[in-house]
Amino acid sequence: MALGWPVELVDGDVRLRPLKRRDQDAWMHLRAVNAAWLEPWDATSPEPVRGPRPTFGQFVRALSAQARDGSALPFAVEHAGALVGQLTVSSIQMGSLRSAAIGYWVSQHVAGRGITPTAVALATDHCFGPLALHRVEINVRPENGPSLRVVEKLGFRDEGLRERYLHIQGRWCDHRSFALTAEEVPEGLVARWHARRASA
């Protein structure tokens, strides 16, 4: 399935674009300085990892391959021209389901500025528009306050608890599942997000 990759999405100072090998230094720096902020929410493998970790170049190539085969859209998140995080549209399913999931992380130094909700809104509108998907979901640990605020700000519907949903830091962790369907945002999620910010 062709997703029209590469894709760039922009709203104001927030830009989603493909992650590149030249992002290595900035990406590695962000992950290092944000380790305590991000690692409690990072998915892990329940199987022991054998052999060396992939290089950053191998990581980017694997993400690009997923985009080319239509299973994911891996974006770098930029704010004012600087790399500040990553957003991935994954588990893309067509057919009668037409659904995807969105996961994301941003550096703590830009958290709370509306960057993540804007990035998620851009990706959601791309899913409902050019990709013609019907449903987008986001799964969040109940303890992850910043991510819960993102889905709340955007008006994602709480679909309840998924017990032992994802393996994180050595154990199976519960997640709350949030979703939107295309019918719920006929005006687009970016437009709704701007309207909510203006009225706040």
C-alpha cells in the first residue's frame, strides 16, 4: 500500500517530516538528556535482546521501510526548525477497519507548549484526509499525566482500560485507550485544536 511517503505536515512552528540519518546527533542528545522523562513510558521487548543494538542509521532505515510498505508513518517533530521529538503513526490497517495508532514523545524542555497536541492533530488529519482512514487511537499509561493531557486537549474519546496491554520496562502495563473517528471531526482536528486554544 502506498502512503505517498515522504510526507511533510506543517502548522505554524510545528513541522512533521521524515526522520533522517543526519538527525542522529540531535536525536541521540534529546534521548540522553530526557532519559528520566521518557524511559518510564518506553515500550520494551519481553524477550531478551541478543546482539548489538541497531545503529541510528539502521533504525532510520527500518522506519523508512515501514513507511514504504504502508505499515507506519515515522515522523520527526520539529519546533521552530529544531528537532524536539518523534511521532509515529503505526498499525495502519486498511480494508474494513481503516485504522491506525499514534505514539509520540517530545523533549521535556518543550512540553506543555502545545507542540505535541499540534503534532498529533496534524497526523490525525493526514490519516483522515489523504489516507482515508476511519479511526485513530492513542494508548496511554494511566500514570502518564502529560500524555493524558494531550488526548484531553484534543478531545479524544476514552474507550476504557486495556489490561496488561504493552510491555514496558520489564513488565506488562495497563493502558487507557483513546480514539477518534473521522465523523467526530468533520472540520479537522487541527481546526478544532485551534478553536479550543482560542477559547481557553
